[in-house]
Amino acid sequence: MTTKIVENYYIKTQFTENKFQFAEEELFLMATRINKKRKFLFVSTVLGKHLAVKAAVPQLTGRLLAMLLADDLQQMQTAVDGMKGVTEPNNALKKLHQIEAAVPTLFIGFAETATALGHATFSHFSNNAYYVHTTREQLISQVEILTFEEEHSHATSHRLYGDSQQPFERIVLIDDEISTGKTLYNIIGILKEAFPTVKNYAVLSILNWLSQENEARLKSLGPIEFHSIVKGQFECIGEPLLVEAAELPTEIVPIISHLPVKTVLPTIAGCSIDEGQQQNNADYLQQTGRFMMAAEDYNHEAIKQLATELKEHCTNGKTVVIGTGEFMYIPMQIAAELGDDVYFHATTRSPIHVEKAPYTITQKLCFDSPENSGVENYLYNLATYKYEQAFVFVERAKDIQALQSLKNALAMTNIPKIMIIVLSGV
């Protein structure tokens, strides 16, 4: 299949494995990165990162990856039907049940796009499971297990914090898409030194574009199994001619407010250094997975309680819950608890070209990260749905001023009612 991305730039794709018969657009659309190292981008239609989705869909996607790993055939079709919209995603998610991990397993999600995907995969297991995601943030209050580079990325450094003394027998790496496998090769080599007792590795992804040669290179590191929703190959053709889209007009003036909440989620002391070398001493949330957590550590009741509290502020009409940066999974779960007509979306530090339809990314808001000042963040295609309200979740902010750039960007939307919830620091 040949698809036009932008003028003079095309991609040829072919699925070689597609056991659930997904159409391409049910998993991804194409866009162009503002990145000389890698100009194409598979824009997921199931993650809620660059495009809004029903809040349960990303959780079903992660759970499907977990089922592939565990060969959990009984529940796979339920997850697939929810992802495709054959059944209401929330209803499909409620039908799923957890299973036990066969051996002590560490699940690792990649920042920033796959932090929630990794968490959703990990959440399928009731015990013997631990989760941690890599982070771009630099902490001075936690022990760093390792750091590694993602060569093609706009933000190359990944860090991992947690306890390397746990008796893991298997490590599972989760990302939304694998193309060359260079990032995996880098991190597995380092993980083998950090966790010398681990002999078995698995790699889970929505899209797997690994060539036979690159897969063999990875397997030269030792026993590695690969599981993906689809597998295939692609080729980009041409050189993109980019024409920036005009800004979408603003027809209303949003009412933006801070929403204090009574529900308190467990925190962990943290101190980070932002891009301007300024300290942020606000606590982190324990349940994000940034600091390695066990399956039994996740407090579902606190999430449900917070969602119940937010329902008091809900109006009729479509609602969007927005996570910020790496902080996706908790807002995603809250969104799913709020109801069926609730969408999830997230900000990102990934710079993507914007152009008029039928191109994929047609709108962009730019602002300084509220959690990591000095890093430009973006929110894409917020005008896709006519939302009546938005809940914007920020994990931590050192002060009110750190939110100003985000508020300025949100003022350019056509969402009548916007509530910002900061869970730590303000």
C-alpha cells in the first residue's frame, strides 16, 4: 500500500503478519517529523498521544500486548473488538480480568509515547510483575540504574530509576513502534549489565518493522522473543515539501480555572533539574511507574475516588482529559472512569509538521512544559472534536508561574470550560 504523507513524500507499507486483521488506519496514520534524522512518523490512532481516542482504547491496546506475551487466547478478541469499536471500549475493558505472571518480570515502557502503553501492559498481571518507564527527566533525588541514547529521537537521553537488586527472571520492553531496533540494541546491552541474573527478554510493540537482519542482530544478544499486533515492512519515497497550515480561528474565550481536588494520591519525594538547570522540588506521584512499582502497589480505589470527585464538575457533552508529557496513565484511567463519551489526549515534546487536511496533523498548540521548564511541548489536533470541557492533568509543578505558558496556549482553543488539576507542588 502506498500512502501520500505530504507533497512529494510517500510511504509504501506491507503487513506480513496481521493476525487480528487490523486496517492501517485502525492503528496509525502518517505525518512528517521536524527532524532531519527521521522525517516520517507513524501517528498512533490507539494511544491518545498525538490524536485523541476513547480513554479505554489505549488500555485495551496494552492489555492485548500482554495477552500476546502470555498467550492469553481467551481474552484477545474482547480487547480487539473494543479497540476497533465493535463493542464500546469501556465495556470491553470491564470484561477483562488479570492473570498471573509466570515468573518475576520487569516491564519497561519507553518515554515518552509508550509510558502509558507499558503501564497498561503491566496492568494485565496480578502478581510477579513490576513496572518502570524510562524518563527524559533528570533527578538528583533518586538512584539512576542506567542511561542510554535513542539515536533518531529529538530528545535522545533516556534514564531509568529504581531498584536493580530485585530478583527478576525476565525483562519485557514495550514501545509503540520498532523500526531498526537500534534503541533496543542499546538498552538491552546495558540492561544485561545492570540485571545480570535476567536471562530472558521479550519485546512488545504495536508495530514491528524489523528486518530479518535487524532482528537477528538483536537476537545475537541472547534469547529474545518478539510480539506485536502487526508486523511488516515500509519504505519512504521522496523528499517532503512542507507547507505550514494557517492557525485555526478562535471563536470563543475559554474559561480556564484551577481545580483543587480533595483526593490525595500517594507521592514520593523528588527533586529534578530542568533544561534551564533550575530545581523543581515538587513531589512525584508513586503510581506513575517512574520509580519501579509492583502490581500490588497500584491503588485503583484512589483513582476511582478522584474520578468520582471530578464527575461533580462535568457538564453535558464531549469531555477531553489531557495528560502532560510522560504523565499519561493516571489521567487515562481517570478519563475511562468518567464515562463513555470521554476522550483522552496528551501533550508531547515531539515536533511534528502541521498542514491542512487531508494531512494528519492540522493544528498545533505550543507551550513551555509545566513539569520540565525549558522544553517546548505541543498539543495536536485538539479541535478534532467539539469538546464542551477539558480536564488538564499536571503531575507536578514547582509554582503557578510554571503553568502560565500552558494556560496561554489553552486560551487559543474553542473549549468553553477548561480545568487544570495539579496533583503535586501547587
